[in-house]
Amino acid sequence: MSSFPNEVRSILNRVIGSSPADLRLVAQRLHDHAVEERMPVDEVKTNLALLGYATISDFCRDLDLPPHVAERWERFGVSSEMKQVFGMLLNQRKKFAAAATEFEAITHVGLMDFLRSRGVL
């Protein structure tokens, strides 16, 4: 094992010391990230633009994700689970915009303009 980098050795030690249930979860995680269809990079960028982000790096920075996550997403897209998260975020944004539009129609207060000026929409 001396030829492996420290990170790989650490991972192997954790896997070796894991219970069968943990190994099943590790195998599922590998499957989800290596085998399941991923959201392509262009689609990631389109979704993030709809959420108000110019780049994948900007989004990851706002979430305090490490820079290597943005690099990985730029290269390989995102997992099917993250694709679902993006879908939920976009749905919530649409619901919020519809509610704000309804609010404006009832109150004649420019809520949408205010929120746009603050970068919320």
C-alpha cells in the first residue's frame, strides 16, 4: 500500500474497517456518481443561469463548496441527485415569482422590481 497516495490509503483503510451495510452504501454512492446518467455541463450552466449565476464556480462559491467541486462539475456535469436539487430550486423560484406577481396585482406594490434590484430574482 506504500505506492498509494495518502488520500487513497485513508479511503482504503476506511472501507476495510466498514460494516457490510456501509459497504453497500459506498457501492451505491459509486454507482450513483459513476454509472447513473449525469446532467451534462451545458444543462448545468443553463439551470444555474436561470437561478441567477453566471458560472458554476459562482454557484459553488455561494454554497461554500470547495473549488474542486466546481472543477468536477465543469468537466463531468452533476449527479442525478443534484439534477433533482436543481429542478426543485427552479420550481421554488417559479412558485415564488408567481406568488410575487399575484401580490403585485393585488397590492400594486412593485415587489418583483424590488426583488430583481436585490438580485433575488
